[in-house]
Amino acid sequence: MRIRSLLFAAVLGILLASCDHGLDPALADSDPGFGGTVRVDGAWPPEDSVRQLRVVAFRNYPPSDILAEVLGGTAVYSDELPYGETEIVYTQQDESLNGAFQYVVVAQNYGDDLFADWQVVGVYTRSGNVEEPSPIDLGAGSYVGDVDISVDFYDLPPQPF
């Protein structure tokens, strides 16, 4: 009986020593990724011309083949953003996100062709110049906040295609 107790204590001690933070709820939201606020300046276009609105992050700038990057998983994109809001908070997190994204944009699907009818309506830039996109670097898997993007549907940034 004493041997079982010692063996149990030894196994328990090894398990406790090997546990870093376990299932700490404070760490539950620490998946790597990025997030911020999309701010819409001015009026929205008619709702039927905003079929989808998403934040998209590309590894390359300019993206060499946008469709291939999205379908191949090298570009990441957010859930659909809601229509008509002036400030939209977004978060893109996944445990597999890491490394650098050179071009982070808000993209609008405006037509029937899901593969072709897209345009960039906002670019993440720290300088304020949409012709100088700012990269984000998640390193080995960190979270970057304040990736804020301004959108003006009637004054579009340069298109990467």
C-alpha cells in the first residue's frame, strides 16, 4: 500500500511539474492573430452592392495571385463584416497563425462573381498613406491589436490587381 501511495505521489508530482498553465481561462483568448477597428468614412453604397465585406491579410504585397493565396490558405480572411456600421471591431485569431502579413485590407465583394467581383476599399497603414501598406508580424504566434483600417467606398485605394 505504501508503494502505491509513493508511486501515486511521484506521478502526481511529475504531472504538476510538467503543467505550465493548464486550462487557465485568462489564456483562452490568447490565440495568435490580429484585430482592430474598421472605420467607415462617409456613406455606404447601396446594400445590394456590398455582397460581402471582409478583412483580408496577404503574405505578399502586392499579392501575386489573390485567388490562389485565398484558396491556398496563405491569405487569411475574417468573417463577414456587418453592413451599415460606422465602426466595426474585428478579430482574426487561429492557433496556426504566425509570421508576417505584408498587406492587410478590407475587401468588398460587389457582384455575382464570387471569384472576380472584389475590390479593396481600405488598407491598413500606420502612415495614413494607403499607397504605403503597413505589414503586421505575428512572429511565432503572437497577437497584434490596433490593426485599424479606414474605409471610404467612394475614394478607393490603389487596387492590387
